[in-house]
Amino acid sequence: MTLILCGHSYKYELESVLKLFIPATRFSFVYDGEDYSHVSGDRVITEKREDTNTVVFCVCCYIGIKSETETQKLDLKDVPSDGGEFILSKLLFKVMSRLTGISPEWGVITGVRPVKRVNEMLDSGYSESDIKSRLINDFFVAENKADIAIKTANGQRKILKSVKADSFSMYISIPFCPTRCSYCSFVSQSVGKALNQTDEYIKNLLSEIEYTAGIVKRLGLLLDTVYIGGGTPTVLSAYQLKSVMTRITECFDTSLVREFTVEAGRADTITKDKLTAIKECGANRVSINPQTLNDSVLKAIGRDHTVKDFYSSFYLAREAGFDVINTDLIAGLPTDTLQSFEKTVDETLKLSPENITVHTLSVKRASDININAQLGVLNNPAGKMVEYATSALSQRGYSPYYLYRQKNMVENLENIGWEKGGTQSLYNIFIMEESQTVIALGAGASTKLVDLKGKRLERVFNYKYAVDYNKNFDLMLKKKDEIERFYLNA
């Protein structure tokens, strides 16, 4: 597929709209001013033409032997501040919907954070009915998605208002796993192949924690939440986990910390002594993630644990004293069926975890899943799976508290975190709504600096892989100085 840009440079957004209909596809581009008379085959021509008083926006799509065109003409004075990027996006959406017969339920909202858009409208004084109407009519969002976006935003309001300008959250990356799942695109390595890196990595991570604490202390920032993720943090030994968590409490003032999460994740890494160490070191929230309660599906995605192992790990976490447990489920996994997924949801609900996160499978080029041969996107029942989960969780008293999307998600769906009893994960809300600075440590970690007063947002990236993190640690450590520069220039 070739995307042709004439009279404009709106490449990113238009490509994102195309990917709603043609996921995991590489596109060729012809930029404004370049000759495209030689281009044949599947192509999209997007054009913005201006004269003295008017602007014409036009999209022509050619797929196989079929073609469709949409045009909109505006007076020059009525062209929106974005120059017409959104207009072209909507025209492209209409044309592709007719050509493919597909109507993505999130409409032209292509970003990761659809709920952030709802929160912004609530902050601007829009009523819920106005927001719903705008989502449906202006953004082509399906009514059920508009409803859950608004419900999620309402569940966040009190928490978002509690954020203080001098507070921050901290993310610690443990980029190792026992094995790599077939759908995974996270930057993680098998511990079996990286044992020679792990000890050095932990040593450097402890130094980064200490160095960052000095910056935070000088700036007078207050630690609000901590999240240790990965990878799979519990691939570490109990001693290693304790050393990381102890260094945090030694270097930072944790007296005001409202939430401390450890992503235990995979049942094949969880032991009683690890959970005890995690609890004793201050964590009050833990994730025990089955993904599915079907052993054959677990085998198909490359997980070495069984459903029985998951249950044992969940009960161990309860025995260790964790009052808030999250469980991750994934809709659309290879070989999974609607009936099997429904059973996974029903059996998980019997455990009554405080948080249940329902993910939709996202297929990345870096994963081991071949989107055509193994996944069968056109026949994947992920949409019906998500519908069932939404209904079942709502009936059992769970409420959505955060929602986000990823590229190449099956059926362009979403991930939703559900909670009961006011147990929302603060960190998950803050990171998704970009409402608080998140200082991230470790390989693959991305610090997100948020200036609530100045409405500024900047990112500071650590080295992506553990081997580079270890090799260039002194240089990486200097990246943390950008935190201080950001706040001193506020």
C-alpha cells in the first residue's frame, strides 16, 4: 500500500488511520511535491488544495479493482487550527470503511489514550451527554466504546485531582523473563541466556536508584507510588528482590507512598519466599497473571506454567498478606476459543481478585506470532471475548479504572483495567493519563516528566537492552541529570 501526500505533511496520523484497517503493514510514501504518476497498485491519494478563499480536502483510495473517494470543501476562514489533518483523517476513515466493510469501534481516535481525551473534555466543562455525542458523531466512536471511556474517566476523577505538583511515581524495570511468550514485544531477555548479565544489572540498578534519589532530594520531590515491572521481576531470587526493594526504602522517603506494586506475573517464577520478601519490603499490591486458564493455550503461547501453578501462586499471595491482587487476562490468544475465554473469565471471578486487567492481543512484528499464518485475524473472536468480559465484570461489581490501546491490536480493541472496592492502581492511572511525573529506572525504562503548571511533557530514555545498560552505565546515569534540568527550568 502506498500513501500519497499532496499539499500537506500529515503522514503520521493518516498512516495511523490506515493501520486501523490494515494492521501490521508496511507502507510506502510519496511526499508532497514528489511525482506519483508512476505509482500503481493499492494506493491512497490524500490531497489538500487551497485557492484564494477556499480549501478542498480529498481522499481517493484504490484497493484491487475497487476505489472510493471523499471530498470536503471549506472556506479558508473555517479551516481548523490543525490545518485540516483531522478532516483528512475522517475522510480516509469513511473511504476505508466502505472499501473494507470494517468499521473500527474507536473510530478515528488512533492514539494510546482515548480516556485522556474524555478527561480533557470534562475539564473543559462538557457534560457527559455532550461528550458522548461528540465521540459518536465527530470521532465515529461506537456507542459502547464511548460509554466505557466516559465511565473510566469518571472513575479516575477523584484520583487525578489528588495529584500534587511536587509528587512523582517511580518505575523499576527488571527486563528478564524465564522464557519469551509468543505474543511478546517487550524488551526482555530469557534469564537462561542472560545469567551473566543479571548480577551486574542488579548492581548497576542499585547505583541508579541511589543516584536518582539524590536528584529527587535536591528537587524536593515526594514519592507517591512505586511499580516494579518487566519482564518478570520474580525471575530474580528472593535475595535480589529484597536488595532492590530495600535500596528503594533506604534511599527514598517512602512515608507518603500510597501504592507499591510488584509485577510477579508468571506462576513459574513465584515462590513463598519471594512473596514474603516482597511483602516484608513494603509492597501492598502484586500481579499474578494467568493470561488464560486453559493449559493448551498456555502451551501454545510459550508459557511453561500450568493453570494449577497459577492457582497455587494466587493462594500463596493471599497467604503472604496481599489485600490487592491483579490478574491479567488476554483476549484473542492463539488457539483460544470464545467458550474457553468465557471459562477463564468466570473462573477468575470466583477468586475475587481486587483488580482484573483484560488485555486484547497486540501483534507486533518483533513477536514470534505470524499474523497471517498463526493468528487468523479475520476469524479471531477477540471482540466477542471483550464483550463477554465487560458484561461479566460489570455484573460482578467491577468498574473500569484505566484504559489504553496499542498498535496492531486485534480488531483495534483496547486493554481495560477493572477494580472493585476502590482499589484502582494509582500508578496505572497516572502513567496512562500522563498526569504525574514517572521516573523510570533500569533497561528499557522511559522517564516521563510532567509539569502540571506549565503543561510541559518530556521523556528521558534509558538504554533499551540490559547489555547496553550495563556496558554504558556511566553514560546512562548522566541521562538522569535531565530530570533536574527539567524541574529547574519549570
